[in-house]
Amino acid sequence: MKRCAVFLMLFVFTAACASLITCRPVATYAADVTVYITKTGRKYHADGCRSLLRSRIPISKTDAAKRGYTPCKNCKP
């Protein structure tokens, strides 16, 4: 009986540890996040940023970074 209890505890502990190290997909990848650039600026912005007054061109965050755009310091996308 004691062996069964020890085995059961070991099984439960192993199952709990395995669930902690299981890889899970990240809910949102950087490529899926839409940010906005302007015709003349070199920053990318979040939706609703006060810097997006005249033009707002949607682009993925990854593409914006590849093109040399940097994040806006006001909205911090």
C-alpha cells in the first residue's frame, strides 16, 4: 500500500512538472501586431497615437523595424 502511494505521488509530481515545461505558442507574434507609419516620419506608432494626425499607413511591427523605423516615444507600441 505504501508503494502505491509513493508511486501515485511520483506520477502526479512528474505530470505536474511536464506541464510546466511544455512549449505553448505565444498568443500574439510581433509580426501580427499592426502599427502605423507616416509619409514623412521615421517612427512607428500605435493606433490612437497623437502623432498620427495627417497620414497613417498600416504596417506590421516586424516590417516597420526591418525598414528602419523605430518606436514612437509617446505611444510606445
